[in-house]
Amino acid sequence: MMQPKYDASLLFVCLGNICRSPVAEAVCRQYVTRMNLNIRCDSAGLHDYHKGALPDSRTLKNAALHQLDMSGIRSRKITVNDGNQWDYIIAMDHSVYEQLKTQFPAQAQPNVLYEFMAFNPQAQWLEVPDPYYGTAKDFELVYELCVSTMPWIVQKVKSAML
Ligand code: 4NP
């Protein structure tokens, strides 16, 4: 089958690809669908500790509270090929961003690598905190930051498409 054409493509990256970036992916997909935009969304992790796994059970529980569809999302590690396949590679926190810059030095130059919270000038958070060793409220914060930041991200992507 032919690869469908997209107007833009976004890859969200965290450490394990089971807590934060899968929520960003799902929120992104929900938002671009609502906005009737043809934007590709995916997520990946720096590590393969959870390769092939569903999102964390606490992530799924919190998503269910908000009717966020996370079906079909499985953990995968970012690959060398990802470096050339995405218009935007968006790190969920600063240390992930720094590691991506080391891993993809060429992409650090032509505006491919970004920090998630840098898109949102109104947020009080500079990064999406890792909820893995946290509680339910930390998972809710991940969801809230993804929902409040996604319109800013899509706005920027749309303006670059014009
Ligand atoms: P994520 O959270 O990077 O948001 O998916 C984590 C998941 C797993 C681990 C750390 C963070 N871990 O150390 O296994």
C-alpha cells in the first residue's frame, strides 16, 4: 500500500515511551483529527526497557478518565531512521532533548529537535516531569500539560506549512 501523504509529521520522545510521549501522541492525534488536519503523530523512547509494551497501567487509567484513546500504542525505541523521517522531533523534557541533540547532531541544526514545553509560553512548567516514580496526580499533570500545549504546537506546525 502507498504511504499516505501528510502535511507534517511529529515524533514525541521521552525515556521509556510508556508514560509521557504516548500521551502526547494520543492527544496530538485526537487534536489534529478534531481540527481536520493531516498531521502524522507518533512517539518513541530513548530506551528499549519497555519495547513492545502497552503504555504504563497508570497512564492508561488516567487516559480512560479523560476518554483519551490510546489503543494501538506500543513502546518502541527511537531509531537512526527516525532522524530523517520527521519534521519535528519533540522531547518531553530537557535531558531527553540534550540526549537527542547528541544522538542526532544533524537534526539539531535545521530545526527538527524541539522541547515540548518551549512551545507553550503560558505554562508554568519548563518540561513535562517524569511521572514514573510518582503518583496519580503526576500522571494527571502529564495529561494536562499535553492538552494545554498541543494547540501551541499545532499552531506552530500549521504556520510553518503555509
Ligand atoms: P516515560 O517514563 O519516559 O515518560 O515513558 C518512564 C518510563 C520508564 C522509566 C523511566 C521513565 N524507566 O526507568 O523504566
